[in-house]
Amino acid sequence: MSNFLLEIGTEELPAQFASSVIPQFEELVSRDLHESRLRFEKISCSTTPRRIFVFVTGLSSSSDDFV
């Protein structure tokens, strides 16, 4: 199991926009990992005025086999 950090640099984000990004970003990353059959323990997402980041803990190193 590994950890994964994705950080996206942005122009200055308005506070209202930044707070709405967090649940959407977590949902999209979770969906994409499930579609790719990659297991993970937890997804954490946050923002700063110039960054959006997601941190995935316990990410498997390979996808599950089709059954």
C-alpha cells in the first residue's frame, strides 16, 4: 500500500469556490479509482488560495483482477 498526493496549482481561488471544490474533487477521485479497480483506505482533499490537493492513503500498487 502506498500514499498518493495530487496537487493542482491555480490562480487565486475565491473562498466560496474553494469550499465547494472539496466534496466534488473527493467524489471524482474516488469514482475514478473505483472504475480503475484501485483499492484505497482514505481520500482527503483540501484547498489553499492557490492550490487544490487530494491525498490518498493506502492506495494499492496494482488494480484488482476481473472475475
